[in-house]
Amino acid sequence: MPMLRCLVAVVAICAALAPWTAVQAETHPGEAALVREVAADTGKDPAKLTALLDSAQKQQSILDAISRPAESKEWKDYRPIFVTPERIQDGIAFYREHRALIDATAKKYDVAPQYLVAILGVETRYGRITGKYKVLDALVTLAFYYPPRAKFFRKELKTLLELPDSKLAGPLDTLTGSYAGAQGWGQFMPSSIKAYAVDADHDGHIDLHGSLPDILASVANYFHQHGWKAGGEVAAQAQPQTDATAVDYQAKPPRRTLEQYEALGYAPVQRFDPDTAANLLTLQSEHGPQHWFTFDNFYVITRYNRSPLYAMAVRQIADAIADGVKDPVAAEAAP
């Protein structure tokens, strides 16, 4: 009996220490809590979830990359990276090759087709450069080792772990993408896959790496759900008077009218309804400041990527692609 009591005591002590031991044994700080949440929400096996997260590697190169995003540059330095003759010419060729599908998708979702093409061009060079990092490595690194945005990336990691297999291009531990964990030709984060990705080819599986119908429809649905206005302008140049009042860009839906901007010393170069709502964006070009009115559709593009530089690059590439598809001679002269 003494031996039995001793054995019971040992078991009790081990049980009491079990939670502490589990915490100490975590491969990544905070991993166990995340596993518990995902298992509770989905019924997935905690052991398999733990093994999956244990297999992920913290990558210093990811932490280095997120600390120097291209969007931190001035427009004069940002534009040459994205708005290039090669990217425009490739976009024209891509549009021509897949025109029936692109136009049909754009019509279904009431978006401008050239913008679907431009997004794929800016994001991945039309599917050529979709990212070399394992998505699990990227999201684990940023969720557990990048305090400035850990909350956001932890949420994305949780969403990734909870996505059904039918919404992923392959086994979760084989997926590759950007240093931020974005996947596919359109670089969708897990939350965007969950909310906006579309099985357009109706095969019961969403593949943002290998199915062009799925890829195009998902980008189009993203724009549509965020309020794209069919036929609406994206941006137009503004001409300031010499005594124009300085106006800061607002990363919000436009509210101030063009008539109000004219009172502040800014007039649109082309004719618009004076009641049209806009934001005013000033960009530093090689030749000095440029002033642009940006409209609701510009704001929609910034829901895809918050940077106004990104949205302006998409706008300029889209316009050049549309012009090039209409006029091959103009395409050869594109910047």
C-alpha cells in the first residue's frame, strides 16, 4: 500500500506539472494557445496542429524583408520598380491571350478588366513570381516573432489553420508565397481566401496557384465586394494654383467634393461633375510634386494594398494595358 500511495502521488505531481511542461516544450512562443483555439473552433486534432506548427521555421530573412517594404519609398523611386515597359508589354500579351476569360469575369463582377490584369502584373508578374517562402514559415515567424504586427499575423495564421482543404491549393505544409504569407497569382492572405476566393471553374476546389478562372474571379470578387463602381474613374490629375492650400491625403473613402477642392486651389485637368467626391494625393516625382484626385475606385484598390503608391502603380499599368490592347502602336511606346 505505501508503494501504491507513492505511485499515486507521483502521478498527481506529473499531472499538476503537465501544463507547465507543455508551455516549456513549445517550439514557438504562444503556439499552444493558438492550437487550443483552432482545435476548439474546428474540432481539428491538437496533436496534428502542434506537429504542423512545430515543423515551421522562424526565418530571419522574413523579419528583414518586412522591415523594408517598397511602399516606404517615394513615388519617384517606387514607380520605376513596378511601372515598367516589360510589365506593361507582358500585361498586354496576357490580356490578349486570355481575353475571353478576362472580359467574361470582369463583366460578371462589374469591374474593369484591365485592372484584373494589372493586379496580377504588380503582384506576381502574371503568375511568374508567387513567392519562395513557405506560407507556414512566414506566418509563424510574423505571428510569434514580430511584435509590431503580431496580432494581425496571428489572426492570419489562425485563419490559415482553420481553412478547409477545398480552399487551399495543396497540403498546408507545402504552400509557398510571399514573406508576408500571401499566396497565389493575386497574393491573397488567408483571410482574403476565406472571404473572397472563388471556385470559378466549379471543380470543388479553389486553386489560386493553378486555376486561372479561380484566380481572376477571386480578384474580381474582392474588388466587387469592396465597392468597385463600374465605369467609375480611379484617379485624375489636379492642377494647383500658386496659392493652393496644402491638403493631406486621407486613406479613407472620399468625402470632399471637387468643388470644395477648387475653393482650396485645386482644379481637375479634365471635366468632372463638381459634386464628385475625391481625395487629394500628392506624389513626389522626378520633376517635382504631382497632384492627383483619387476617387472611390482608387480607395477600393487600397483595400487590396493600403499604399496609395501601389494603387497609383496599378492605375497607370491598367491604363497602359487598356491603351495597348486597343492600339498596338501605342503599346510599343508605353513607358
